Amino acid sequence: MNRRLLPLFLLPLLASFAAAPLAAQEERKTPYWASIATDDARMRKGPSEAMPVMWQYRRENLPIKVIEVYQNWRKIEDPDGTQGWMAARLLSAKRSAIVTGAIRPMRDAPKDDANVAYRAEPGVVGFITDCSKGWCVFNVGGKRGYIRESHIWGAGEP
């Protein structure tokens, strides 16, 4: 068997993997929310590998706001308000958020008088889904609860 050729039954599988990164890179109307897809991502001064590195992020899933698109580069804003350029391949369409301010309650239901299931410290990053009426489902390492949209960065209108 020629080691350069793949068995035919693997081609559909490989094609699905090849298409996966494109979903995170497809152009959308800016601004929009996204997250960092790796634990080693560099923010640059401009949209090129030749541009100086401003920040190196070592926090996978950190939420970011995409504010501009240029070819395979995205101008982003991080939770601290810092803006710069990052290669689109380093970003994910997965919605995450970061807890802001003080320790925040994660409740059993989307209302202020619901039982507190967990408490999240400022800086905690989790995934969000089902945001409505000022509340989001917030999942931090499998611990799930409702958190006020105003208590996280990465939810609401970007």
C-alpha cells in the first residue's frame, strides 16, 4: 500500500475536519462576540504576522468582541478594552463570558429570588446559552446556573 494515499473510507471524515475551522472564520456582521480558541494566542498591532505582538493570551475560551474584519484577520477587543488584531484561526464562534465586578450568584432559575446554586468570582470564564430578559445560562466546568447579563462581559449586544 502506498503510504501517501489515504484509504477512501477516510475521505469524508477528513473533509468534515477540514471544514470545521472555516465556520469560526466565516465573515459575520461586526461587531459580534467570539472567544479565543487556544491557550496561546497573540494580539498584534496590525493584521499581519509581521506586525509587533501587543499581548499574548494564555486563556482559552476568553470572550472577545470582534469589531472589524480584514481578510483572515479580526480586530478584537478583550474584556479590559484593549484592541488589536488576531488571526481568525485563533478564534472560535463558541459564546463565552467572564464574570465582572464582585462575586456573583448563579441561580437555579432566572429570577432574583431563586436559590443560589453557585457563586462565581470576578474573572471566572464560562460558556453562555439561552440569554433572555436580562439572564443567561452560565456553565462553568459543568456547574450550571442563571446569571444576570449585567454581571458578565460577553453577553448582550456587542
